[in-house]
Amino acid sequence: MGVYFENEKFSARANYTHRTAYLIGLSGANPYYQDDVGTLSLALNYKPSEWINVSLDALNLNDPTLTYYQSATAPTAFYNNGAQYYLNLRFKF
């Protein structure tokens, strides 16, 4: 699900994605699952002139923790990548 705004100088987009739990594969002979997870991202773009463009992308703003398990009562691993930010400057000559 997402929302966006755009004009000649500025654009913004925010998205939320959600994935339900799913089977990753086998760990030995046991099934291995990842729990459901949602992520929030944001993209901002600014074009102050014809020759420069500045953009900021932000991922995992809600700081999700991935949970892996072999049964619903026994989680086997937790992973948190943290938020990620990317700043881009583009020049056109």
C-alpha cells in the first residue's frame, strides 16, 4: 500500500508492504519458516534546477525484526537489519 505526491520540483512516496509467514525450506529434515513481517519505506526527490537532482531513500523505517522458526512455539533466530538511508546527488552536464 502506498501514497505519493509529485510536481515539477518535488516528489514523495511512502510505501508499506506486508508478507505473511512462509516456508523457507528445510533445516535438516525439519521445515524452516519465516514469520510474517511488514516494512515501511520512504522516497523523497527534489529537483532545484535542470542540472541537479537530490534524492533520499529510506528503508525499514519501522525497524522490523525477522523471526525464523521450526515451530510456532520455538523461534530459532531473530534478525534485525535496522533502517537504511541512501542519499543521491545527480548532476547533468
